[in-house]
Amino acid sequence: MQRNDRNVILTTRYESPCGALLLGSLGERLCLCDWQAAKDRSRVSRRLQRLLHAEFEEGASEVIDEAVRQLDEYFARKRREFDVPLLFAGKEFQTRVWNELLHIPFGSTVSYGELARRIGVPRAVRAVANANGANALSVFAPCHRIVGSDRSLTGYAGGLEAKKYLLELEAASQLPR
């Protein structure tokens, strides 16, 4: 959607069982699924506005409606994969990290070091951690599946309780029904 030579990111609040998320779409792709309680919330918004030449406006779209439907199914343990079209807005290195997140299987975790190895830069663990922390598409690009090298839960924009909730939800969904 465009208005006055600027793109418009339509946004809708989504109440998940582990915290409020702000969903945003630009055109026919989801570009935002960010925790409302995140301390870097405004930094993510500014980055999207700058890189997408966009302004935010509250509203709905078909892709947001589909994202809500898929999130509802995920939280009800009826969905393990998402197929909403995504729009990553970041530097090349960041988008490499975010795209690799899409390949981490449901119910699995990998360390920051393993993620760095997967994208071919094994010494860039700190840069991978920073890129993971800048992910604007939480849950859809599952940054909650990244853990410390000792398998401990480490930083998460939605808070460690939300990360724990998501990992436990996925672990419980792995059990036979």
C-alpha cells in the first residue's frame, strides 16, 4: 500500500498466550511480528521505516489475517510450520541469518555457534547473535529456537519466559497424540 510516495505498513496487535505481538504487513508480505514488550521495539520500527521507506498505520490486511489464523493454530498445537509470505528488512548478513532460522525444524534448538557455522561464518557468533536479536519476524522466523552453547536459554525480545513457553509448546507438540 502506498500513500504520498511512501509505503504503508499496516499493523494489528495480536494477543498470544505468552505476550502481545505487533503484526505488520507491507503489500502482500508480513514484515513485522514483534513483541510489544521488547526493549528494542522502537529500533526495529525505525529500521523498517527506513529500509522500506514506510510509515505505520493501524489496519488489517489479508496477510495479517492469515498470519493471525496461523498463529492461532500454532498456539493451539495444530500447526508446526508457517507459510505466510515474509519480507525481511535488514542488511545482507542479517537476512542470511534470518533465512537460516527458517530451516531450524519445529521442536529443535541450535546454538548461536551452530547457526554461525550453518551460514558459513563459524567465527561470527557474536554477529549472528546480534542479527538474531534484530529479527523483526519473531515466531515466523523462529529465533526462539536459538540457545546458548551450553543449551541454556539466552536473550529473547519477548523475554525469557516467552522463549521458554514457545520451546515447551513445541516440545509438547512433538509427543504422540
